[in-house]
Amino acid sequence: MAVLKVIEVLANSEQSWEDATKKAVAHAAKSVKHIKSVYVQDQSASVDDGEITDFRVNVKITFEVK
């Protein structure tokens, strides 16, 4: 039987939501081992003068506890 844990991570990127998600996983992987999945819960963006300046994601990262 596997024991899984879920953490919530917020991340941002000037490029895209996909890049923000990759940054969230990469940052979590520095201290969390055995990451199994990532679920994008929310997406948002900052806008300035009619242009998107910042993409933001709220993700849930699932990892196995060994």
C-alpha cells in the first residue's frame, strides 16, 4: 500500500501557465522526493495596459511518502 501526500504550491511566470506549472514542480522537487503528479487547480494572470504581464498557477502536487 502506498501513502500519498498532497501539497499546494503557488507559482508564476512571465511566459505562460505551462511554464509556471513547470517552475512549481521544479521548486517543489528541490525538497520533496517521489513526486507522482501535479494538478492545476487555478490559473490567473496580471494585466497592465491591456497586456498580460504575469501568469499565475495554484497547483496541487502529489508525492509518495516512503
